[in-house]
Amino acid sequence: MNVLAFDLGASSGRAVAGRVDGNRLAFWEIHRFENSPVRVGERLYWDVLRLFHEMKQGLLKARQTGFSELHSVGIDTWGVDFGLIGAHGELLGNPYHYRDSLIDGKLEEVCAILPKREIFARTGIQFMPINSLYRLYALKQSGSPLLEQAASFLMMPDLLRYFLTGEKKSEWTNASTTQLYNPLTRSWDEYMLQSLGLPAEMFADAVEPGQVVGVLQPSLCTELECPSLPVVAVGEHDTASAVAAIPALTPDFAYLSCGTWSLLGTEVPQPVLNDQALEWNFTNEGGVNRTFRLLKNIMGLWLFEECRRCWAVGGTRLRYDEMVALAHGAKPFQRFIEPDDPMFLHPAHMPKQIQQYCRDTGQSVPESAGEILRCVLESLAMKYRLVLERTEMLSGKRFSGLHLVGGGVNNALLCQCTANAIGRPVWAGPAEATALGNLAVQLIAHGQIRDIREARALLSESLAIKSYEPQEAALWNEAYGLFRQVTACH
């Protein structure tokens, strides 16, 4: 039984086919495509129609590469972003990118209307200016005709699924990231919507991962000359899919999904909504199998990727492996940044912003590319230690190591720095966790895999996981103290 996962990240997307093959989950990437935002004037948008075009190419390539008998399709994407559908079923404008500046200052405005404590008690979600709540509030405050004409609110995977099926449904793991969804009632929080003047009627009830939520539209089947296929709601927030694919053999584990964003936490049966979780700005996002992802969003390799982009604009093009080599050759522990400082959310020039942070905190200013990149990677590793320690305190668990999945698996220096910083092993892999979790949930829905526990055992058998052991404990402990001192005063 073959199934197809569309896995869309903030910089690229891909179509991955998979099936159970004996005692392993076999998978094949059959189509990869770029996902680049488009700036028009002051606004930053997602090119969602291009993404849908590439998904259609994925369906075509599946048939052309021997996967003509697919049994279902599933979609996972990043969170918080959304499209608005009008009364006649058409998309009202391209979805805004979460780094668009329209949200600037809106978090503070919303918290002046609804206290932070109340918002957290009702949603359990980390306060980040990119959350859907603040985008919707910004549209409301600006008198946007988009919001006035909207009949339906669809998160990015919901929107792409709507293009495939014509069915308008929400999915719970992604709905939970909006900061408008109540994890206790498992419904949109009507009190918050009413308090902010947002139309409750445009929000569809959220389905659970593993449910069939439609079939390919006849017009699409005619265009692509393909049979009708069920579309399964998977863990449609990409981190929910990634966590579903953690190759852990015990129920208690810590994970780091490391890509453009880093998300570090653990799986819990109920949301943690206490004052300490609020103070540390943790989040309780929906997970597969009615679990919650107690985690912290960390800025992640966006810092690394933006440096690369800025240098390329200036004429210096570096491959990813060249950047890692430059960082490796730089002297360690010279300076640190707080990766989540708001100045790094959408700067005009990331390397200059990192240099400015170092000036502002009285540290030596990195001059070379290697020095800047070493600063980024070491700072991320130190932040991972801080968040891991706080995750243990909030969950009441002690973790023997950290499962690292996603694109960060390919950065050996970051993996080793993380093991050194936390003083425990890092088990790196799979890089393809989001796509594999997507496939696994579809196969569970079809009865090919019994449950998520069996899926993780299959993945543990299927994949080569690389272990990084901690080194130079005394040096890293001393540097961690410096990191805490530098970042606490900024």
C-alpha cells in the first residue's frame, strides 16, 4: 500500500512516497521544489498557487515513477500562516508570510485587551508576534477588506487540502498554533474571538490526525489523468509530523526538530498551563494521538540561512558545507547572542545584526564569516541546553539524551556542539522526520501500522541514527555561564 506525503517547509517542499516493507518503513523522494516568499512593496507573501502547482507536479511524478496505485495523500506545512476564502469559495489574496511586518507591535496591543495570563490559560501557546492571532488582529485594526469578506479561515495545509478536495476543514495540530484554539475544550475559543472582534463563524471545527477529510476533486483528476484518492488529515503542523517520527522506543523522550525554526520539548498527555510555563514562554501545541507537544520555539537555522543569503546578495556565495567548515575553524566561545531576540526576526542584514548585538552587549565583534557562524551555532547549542533543562522541570521528567531530527541533522558541528552543551548524547536522525511522520499517520489510518508506538519502532529499525557523545564538559559548562550572563542583560 503506497501513500504520498506532501511535506512543505519554510524554504522548500517535497513529495515523498512510502509504504511498509517488511519490518521497515520504506520511502522515496519523488519531487522537490523551492518555497520562496515574494515581497511586493512593503508586504511579504507566500506564493501559494505556485506551491499548489508543484503539488500537482508531485502527483504526476508519482504516476511516472511507478507509484500509480496510491492509496492516499497527506499534507504537512509550517504553522501560524493562513488563507481567507470568500463566500464564493475563492482565495482572497495571497497569504501573508509570518515575517511580514504588519504584525509589528500587535502582540502588545492584544495583551492590552486580554491579559497574558488569560490568553495562556485559554490557549497554552507561547507568545510570539508571528502567531495567527496577531495577524488577524492586525487585519481587523487596519480595516482590511480581506477579513471583512472572509467566509472561511484555513491554515496553510487546510488551504492546500481545500485546493485538492474542495472541502474546508481545520486540523487540530495546526489549529493549536494560532493562539486562538482552546486545548481543554478542543475548540476555537469564542471568548477570545469575541473580545478581539474576530468573526467566529469563519473557523471550521478541527479534525484529528488520521481522519479522511475528502477526495481529489474530479476536475483535478481529469487534469492530471489520475484516479480519485482519499486525502488524510495527518499531523498537519510539520512539527507534529516530525515528533510522530521520533525513533524513540520509550514513551518519555526529548526531541529537537531543527530546521529554519528549532522546536525543543517533549510529549505530554495534558497541556502544562502553570505560571512557570507562562513565565518561560513555553507552548502546548497539539500532537498526534491526542497528545500535546510541550516545547519552546527557538529561532533556529534561520540565523544561519539568512547570513548565507545576505552574503550571496553581496557576491559571496557559500555552500552549506563551506559555512560549517568556516565555523569549525573559528575560535570557540568568543561571543554569544540570544537567538530569540526580536532583532533577529526579520532584519535587513543578518550578519550586521549579529555584529550589532555583540556591540550592544559589550562583546568582541565578529568580523569574519567563520566567527559569525561559530557565534550562531554555539549560541543555538547553549539555548538548547537552557530549554532542555526547563522542559525537564515543567514535565517532571529526566531525559538521558536528545533526539535531533530535521535538516539540522546534516550539520555535524551543530550536533556536536549540542551534545557538548547539554552534556548528554544527541541521537541525530532522521533528517526526513516530517515526511516520515506524515506517511506513518496515513499508514496507521489504513491499518498498515497498528499505532504511533509501532510506527516509531519501525522507524528505529529502518533508519541509521548517528550518536554524538558530549566532550569537554568543563569548558562547555563555563561557557554556558557566560552565555546566561550575556543574554540575560539584553
